[in-house]
Amino acid sequence: MITTFHVPTKIIFGVGSFAQLGEETIAIGQKVMLVTGRYAMRASGFLDRALADLSRQGLETIVFDKVEPNPRSHTVDEGAFWVRQQKIEVVIALGGGSVMDAAKGIVISANGGKPIWHYIQSPEKIDIGLPKLITVPTVAASGSESNCGAVLTNWETHDKCVASNYCAFPVVSIVDPELTITLPAKPTAQGGVDIFCHLVEPYITAAKPQPLTDGIVETCLRLVVKYLPLVLCNPDDIEARSQLSWASTLACSAFANLGGGDGAMTMHGIEHPLSGFYDIAHGDGLAALLTAWLSSLATERQDRIRKLGSGVFGGQEGIGAVKNWLAECGMDHRLRDLGVEKERLFSLGQNAIDTAPWLQFHPKKLDATAVSAIYEEAW
């Protein structure tokens, strides 16, 4: 087996590292678009801090603050239009996974010159040019700061799909755990579940697990299992926040595949129709599916689920331990609690098959009926 380890992103990690934004940006370009959401970054003061730092470096900055949760393709296309019109050289994403994914989509579309959905539907490669990307995550969740993928939603069809292109690798990611302290408990818990699932899905589905990969993933899983409840009890615990940020950054990076392990994030593909159609928080959808997804693999991956219990939960039974942890974090809800209609489960299952081609790597064959059965178990 040949493994290619490719991480072109400079990751600056630590409390206080946000202060390096200006100097890192000016080393890349002069004309800047800062991408963020409508409210949170203004309310927290982080947007003003970023703009002040960029201004001290003499950088010309415009703000694009239209990103919504489950970011829409039309929002990305609007951002890319302004990047091209203003000849932007650097796009900065300041926010959570939705903001970082939208910024990646903007970079892809601006580099390629076509609407972002074209690059989701087509394998067309893009020459890496301008703009370049810097990410500043304010949530420990998506891990988008350490890869070149973006999850975007076409709100006309409600298809939620992945765009991926090397030009969307951040040149620099500044991961300052202090920026996550203002995050309320609910999105903190949603983010922690997302991190856990990024790690556990390939771990469970792996057909050829490898010891180094397992060691890295199990260590990160233990961090999330231990520190998420601590953060929920004490939101100002900067050490616990830091450990969650480390786990987030590693979970969706090439580091999580060191050693040659395989596996696929099939539960993510099953969740995307839920947030694509119902606009629910991605972490909520994952939490509702998690134990049902594990139970669906109880036969095919019995040994991996047993290893999850022994290696991550101190010898407990794997599925039961996950269920108890979700309850401890206040995330033990079901799809019906999120407003998902039971009569739509089959059509949602078909959408998952249509929009997530990596479901073919699930350990057992998935079709619309099999996916809807997982939904029903989680309902």
C-alpha cells in the first residue's frame, strides 16, 4: 500500500495566536476579504479585533458576512463574485465550520471562474492561483482548518455535497483555543460530537486497520470523550478547550491517516440529507444517528466496536459507552426530536445514496432501504 501524506497548511496553534493574523496575512497578499457569519463574530468582538490587526498592517479589507449555517451554494457564488471584482488576494475565514467551508467554496469558485456547484458535479481540477486562504476557527468541530474539503448545500434541491480541491487548502490556519471560550454549551456539544464522529467513522469502517492509525485515532477519541464533558461543566477551562481544539484539527487532517489505515465517514454521508433538508445543526444530526449507525455494523465490525470500548472507554461495551457519553453531554436525542418526519425517511435515504458516493465503502451494502432503516432506528 502506498500512502501519500500531504499537509501544505502552516498550522499556528495556541492561546494568543490570533494576534498573528495580520502578520501572516501581509506575507501572502495586500487585498483581503474576511468571510464570516452575520452576528456571532461581531457580538464576540473577534471581528473588530481581526479588522484592527489587519488595519495595523496596512491591509485593504472588505467583510463578507453573509454565511449561514449549512452554507448555501448561492452565498458562495456571491462571495466569489466579489473576490473576482475586487481582485482579492487573500480570503480569511473567521468562524466555525460553516464559515470555513463557505470560504473554501469561494476560493475554489474564484480560482476556477465557475459557480461552485460546477466543481461539485465535475472532477475538473483548478490551477492554484489567487485568492489564497487563511482559516481562523472559533469552534472546535469541523476540522476544516486542516484539509481542502468543503460541505455545501444547494438550497434549491437541498442536496448537501462535498467540494474538494487543492486550491482550498489553507495556506495558514491559526487555531487559538481562547476564541472558543465564548461559544455557548449547545454548539460546543454539537462540535464535540462532530469531532468524535470524524474519528470514529473511519475507525469502525476500516477494512485494513493499522496500529499507528488506530493509536492516533484512539488518542484523539479519548481527548474528546474526556474533555467535552469538562468544557460543558466549565466553559472557561482553557486546558480542556485546547485539547478539544487539538482533536478537531487532527481529526480531519492527513495526520489521522498516518500509518496507512483506511475507512470512510459513511455516517456523515447519511447525515447530510438531514441538515440539507431540515437545516438542523450537523452535530445534532450526527448525535441522533450515532448509536443506530454503530448498531447497524454490530455484526460486520464487532471486533472494531469491541476495540472502541476497550481502547477509548476503559473496557466498557462500545455502543453502550457511546450512548452513555452522549447522555452525559446532553446530546442523546432522536431524529423525531429534531423535527424529521418519519414518512420522509426513504426519500432521505435515496438522497444520501445520490449525494454521497463514498457510501460505497461502507462495510455492508447501502441502498435507500438500508439507509432509511438506520434513520428509522434513530427516529
